[in-house]
Amino acid sequence: MVVKINENYLKLKSSYLFVEVARREAEFIKANPDADVIKMGIGDVTKPLVPAVIDAFKKAVDEMANADTFRGYGPEQGYDFLAEAIIENDFKPYGVSLTKDEVFISDGAKCDTGNIQEIFDLSNNIAVTDPVYTVYVDTNVMAGRTGEMKDDGMYEGLTYIKCNSENGFVPELPSESVDIIYLCYPNNPTGTTLTKDQLKIFVDYAKENKAIILFDAAYEVFIREDNVPHTIYEIEGAREVAIEFRSFSKTAGFTGTRCAYTVVPKELVGYDSNNNPVELNPLWNRRQTTKFNGVSYPVQRAAEATYSPEGKAQIKEVVDYYMENAKIIRQSLMDIGLEVYGGVSSPYIWVKTPNNMDSWDFFDLLLNEANVIGTPGSGFGPSGEGYLRLTAFNTLENTKEAMDRISKLEF
């Protein structure tokens, strides 16, 4: 007898996108140790946690040092104080009512968007936008929902919905019947948005076809446009068809602190093999209580502080800072004649490569000639070829310097 592996992992033909970016970066720095490399590829934040968050964090850590206030295992779903703050601040202002047991606190939206598929049968037909945040695709490949990757870069068994300049980066409804649709808006990687009417088309489709929408709203705080929904539950009927994912990573600088949450409304149902409806909320609850021990108490207190008056004001300053960077990147690239998308209600800027250059070739050009790191669009799917993503999460000084360097390049 020998140990058998999960051969679905062998279908992943290339290394994880950001691992490859890091590999090329490391090789360049090794060969050019004196180079001043500006990183605008991986969407990691540079601003520290704001004072209100740090104060709450420290206070909670001190509680852990006192026998009277020490906390051991907490509820796997998260503490009520954070769930209540989330409902009051992230949903009530938009006319959305939730109960505490519909909110599940976690350690990251990346984890949740990957893990959520465990409660769905492998036979479900999956649709993703193209380009796409790679976690949605790779985790379904790992689970065995797809066949091999084809020559066009698409996996057999997945439905890809193209989003490009030809359709204004507004995805059309799937041309074939699907059961689960991944949507991320404001979008990663393109930085584009959907209006309420455009999102309603997908909600209506899901209701008519008994499908489920997995809605990643990790970048909601960056929305600046009036007609862009801050939560999918602003759309009538969405509670019946959508699971929403949120994160404190980009909104409050928690990339290294780790806290997020997922909303699973009680109206949501899937179906068993006899077509009997089954509520999804208890299934996700069972998955979390079985496989997850919850986010630490100090981290949840820190997350709660983001909703305090001081926390809100301080985080708004940080978000405005990043959006000023986005504005500078967008305008600078447009000024040199490049085709640019995003950066208006998103910290991501999606730029068309000049002269039909290959995505990785443009990546290498920026790295070698300007010492600036972006993320090749082709890593996000076939429709990402010919594009490159830049993030607004660096410092203002570095952002200006990077744009100055790029503006001096000859394409």
C-alpha cells in the first residue's frame, strides 16, 4: 500500500500567481541589490493600524493577562459584540437587517471564499468572471470540480464570463446553466464596479434558476460612486440567493492582523439529492464549528474599534490616502497615453499593456527598467492577458516616484 495524494492539485499547471511574482522579484533584487524597488503588485497595505484600533487591541491583550478577564475558547462564529457592530454599521445604513447568527467572524475573506465551497456538492456548475481572483478558481480545482486546464488557459468544467473593454468590464449572464456564481465588486483585479441595476440582473438570474451568488465585497469601503451598491443585500431578493464576504484587511489594515466575516442569510437554501430544500446557514455554521476555532478575542476587540467614532474617522483618513494614490496612478498612466480602468471606487488600477505587449513582458519591463512591481493580468485568467494590475497601497511618496519612473519609459 502507498499513500495516495489528491491528484486535483496536479491540475494546477502554474504556481500561485503571487508566488511567481515574488520569485521574479527575489531574482531581480539578488541580481540588483542596490535597486530601489517599489512594490505595487500584491495588495498589501502600508499604513499601520490606526490609534483607536491599537488602543482596543492593547486593552484586550491586557485583559488576557488578568485571571478575571482572561478569555479562552470563544464562540467559533465570533463574539456578539463584533457581530452587532457589523450589523449596525455595515448594513443598517443601507436598509439591510441581519441577525447575529447570520454573521460569521473569520480570519480572512480569502479563507472563506475558498472554504465556502465545502458546503456545496461537487456536481454544481461554477461560473467565474474572467479575469478573476485566482482563489475562486484554484480552490474549486483542488476540490475536484473541474477537469484539466485547456490550451486557452481555462479549466474544463468551469464557466468563464468574460470581462474586458469590449463589454465595459460588465459581465453578461452565463450562456449556460450554472448553479454558483462568484462575483467580486468593486472588482479584484480590474478595479471596476457594477451599478445596482447591473447587479440586479444577476440576482434575478439566481432567483429564477435557483442559483447561489458568492459575493466578495472586500473593497466596499473604497466605493466613491453613488449608484454602486455597498452590499448585495441592497438588491431586492438578494437575501434569498447571495452569500456575502467582507474583510478588515484592506479597509482597516488587518492584512497581518487577520479578521473578516461572512454573511449567510437564513433564507438561503440549497437542495439535497431528492430536491428537498436545505438551509445553508446551519451548514456553514457546522463547517465553522467543526473546522475553525474562531478569531482571537483581542483581534475581535480591535475590529470592533473600527466602528467607534474615532476609529471611523481615522480609517477614513487612511482610505482617502490610498484613494489619492489611486487617483495619481490613474491620471499619470492616462497622461502618457495608456488605457486605464479602475481606480475610481477601488484601490486597483487595471492598465492595458502598450503595443499589445504580453502581460509578463510588461511586468518584466516595469521591473527591469523602472524597478516597479505590478501583477500580470494573465495570472488572473485568459481575459487578463494584455493587462497589468497596480495597487494604490504603497506610500504617497513611492506612488509618485513610481509614476515618475514609468512616465519616462519608452513604449
